[in-house]
Amino acid sequence: MKEKIYTIPVTDAFRVECECPLCVLEKKLEDEYVDYALGPSLMEPDGRMDTNEKGFCRPHFEALYNKQSNRLGLGLIIDTHIGEQTSKLKKLYELKAEGVEKDKGISLMKNLSKKLSSKQTETEKLIDELIVELGNLENKCSICCKLDYTMDRYIDVVLYLWFKEEEFKSLFNSKKGFCLKHLKQLLEGAKKYLNAKESAVFVSNLLNIQFENLNRIQQEVNWFTKKFDYRYADEPWGNSKDALARSIQKIVGNCGLK
């Protein structure tokens, strides 16, 4: 198989014995992006603008904090991120502040009539705008955005290699399938990057592998549960001792199980 610089991370991940090679690839990228956020990104204006606007999701804030490699850097990121978000929320409030003050003086009769009316008060409008703004922030994460973009590029590489390199196709087909998250990404990639014939060929192959391995992991979990029954106590565990952790990964992908 002819290796190129952009194919090496993909082929390396597919050579790992695991439940989902794309989880291996994504975890490596995620660790690199966490290190980058606490290092070079701090000194780049574009990087700081990105983290000020998006911040991080809960898992990535946890990863940044637990890294304990640059607490000052993380503090600087949080400082300017909170400042920018507070400014946005204040602006929304200031635009409606006068109306909110008026709403404080609504009489009992007006209050009852408002409940029967579809017309919103200024306070209700403010609440809706704040909910939208906070919802948008909740769905943003600087690291997630980078991961989504790069993983999409790598899905394209996977599909290219599957059709162009017989050695990679054999490697792909020998794997234990994928977690459901990355199964979805492969299906999205097939829709995005393949023509109708290619898509039919690839998806049929992919789903045969996936169903076979979903059945396998379910059987392993099933045997794990039976081992708690005294009737099976002396039977061998087989591959089921760690089936619980592997089955969870099969469902949700990378997660910090201990």
C-alpha cells in the first residue's frame, strides 16, 4: 500500500486491534488539540478569538483542566471567554432593560390579560433571546469544531483508500466494525463523497461488517450477564470479561470509562 502523509494517520489507526479504528484516530486528534489549545493557540490572535467566541464543551473543559500542564494558560482563555460572553448577554439585556422595568409595574388586571394574549412582554422577548444565545454557546466548542472538520477529511481518505487500495480494503474489512457515532459519519461520508454505485457497494459492505460485530458484542455482553448466574459460574469467560466497557464504546464512541 502506497503511504502518503495524509493517509498515515488513517492506516495507523486501522492497524490497532479495537472496537472502532475511527475512535483511535479521533482520540489521537483530540489529545493533540487539547495540547494545542494550552500551547501555541494561546499566542495566536485567531486562536484566542475562536476560544473567546466558542469556549469548550464540558468534556473538553474537563480535559483541559485535568491536563494540569498550563493552568495559567487555561486561566487566560477562561478570563477572556467569560468577558466576551458576559458582554454579549449584557448587550441583549440593555436593549430590553427599559421594557423590563415597565413590565415590573404591570397591574394585576393587565397581568391577567397578558396571559390571555399572544403578544409578548419585553421581559418574555428578553428571556427568549437569552435562551437562544445561551443555547448557541452550549452547542459550540473550539475543539469539537476542529475535530469535526478534520474527521470529515479523514472519512474522505478512508473512502478513497477503500476503493483505490486493495490492501487497505482488506484491512478495513477485517476490523470489528465501528461505534455507532462513527458508523453515522461513514454513512454521511458515503452520501457526500461517493457516487450512487460506489455508495451502494460501500454501504452494503459496511453494514454487513457492522451487523456481524453488533451481534458479536451483544452476545459477549449477554454472556457477561449470564456469568453472574450460579449455573454458569464455572463456565469460561471467553471474551466477555471486558465486554461491558467495549459495548459502551461501541454505542457512544470514545468515553472516559474507569
